[in-house]
Amino acid sequence: MLLFDALSPAPRCLRMFLLEKGLVLPTQQIDVMTGDNRRPPYLAHNPAGQTPALLLDDGSCIAESIAIMEYLEERHPALTLIGSTPEERAQTRQWLRRVELNITEPIHNAFHWAEGAARFTGRIPVEPEAAPGLKRVAQDRIAWLDAMLPAGQSWLAGERFTIADIWLYVWLDFAASVKQPFDRALPRIGPWFDRVAARPSAQGSLHPGCQPGGVRG
């Protein structure tokens, strides 16, 4: 297998997952800042032009961080980060969907259309007028998520640290670096964020190319 990695939040989620699982994969870096992910030879592996992607030994390729994490979890079920029963896996996916659809997608698109517009114009449709609204939606939904979490609960899916925690943490950390910080006074998400940040995988998953004051991914 060969992992195509990059300085970006979605690849960081996968790196954090690998660190938590204790897995090491051969890796090739893709320079998304210069657009190497949007042209050959990378497009031959992942025509969607996004990172990360996992090239399998048979020549096929799996893209999308969550799909790759699901695949690797099935291949390496020890130290599960999704769940060891159908019920646990469903709970993890429930929280992951809440986070992804309500929070991280608005954060991502707001960045594309505001602070990242110069980079993404010409690569994807860019709608700058929509960015402020998306930022407000993301902040509202973070507070919404905070209100749903039971007081005293350690992680999103209960007392199990899962890929839902990884996904939300990485994107909130990224958001703070692109002028979308969340309200650290939120009574549950604030302490939760600090708990995740204290895990060795949180700092260890930062891309070597991250610069102080720059985009965190």
C-alpha cells in the first residue's frame, strides 16, 4: 500500500487515526499548495483530485479519509476507533455525520470561498458572498452540538475515543488557523477540545510543513 498525504485537514485526520492505531504506511507527499493533486499523475489514482488517497497493492485506489479509515479499521480491528459491535459502529457514525454535515463542511467551504479564495479560484467554484453565512452556520452548529453532549461525557460517542472525535478536533484546529475560531467557553466542547489536544496523536499528526501562524493540517 502507498498513502498519498498532504498538508490539509482531511489527510491530518488520517494521520491521527494511524497514530492512534499504531499503523505505519509508506507515504508519498502531494503538494496541494501548488495544485499537484489537480493534475497528472495524481489524477490517474484519484480523479476527484482530493487528498488523501490510499493506493492498494492491486493497483486500485481508495479516496476520502473516512472511507480509508473504515477500510483500515476492518483490516486492523485491534484498538478500534469506530466500534467493535454494530451498535458501537452506528453510534460513531451518527456523531460523525452530525459533525461532518453540520460543522466541518461549512468550515471547509467558508475557507475555500474566503481566506483560501485566491488559491482555489480556477480550481473549484468559488462563491465569496456565501462565506460569511457559512461561518455563522458552523459556529451555530458547534453550539448545537455542545448542547447535545451529556455533562461529564469524555468523548462524542460516550467513553470511547473514535474517528468522530478525530474529525471534529482536526477541523476545529484548522478552523482556528483560518479565522474561524470556536467559542472556547462552550461548557462541553471547550474541555473536550483540550482533552483531544493532550493526546500525543494530536500534535504528532501535524504535517511537517506546518508553519507557526499558518494553516494547521
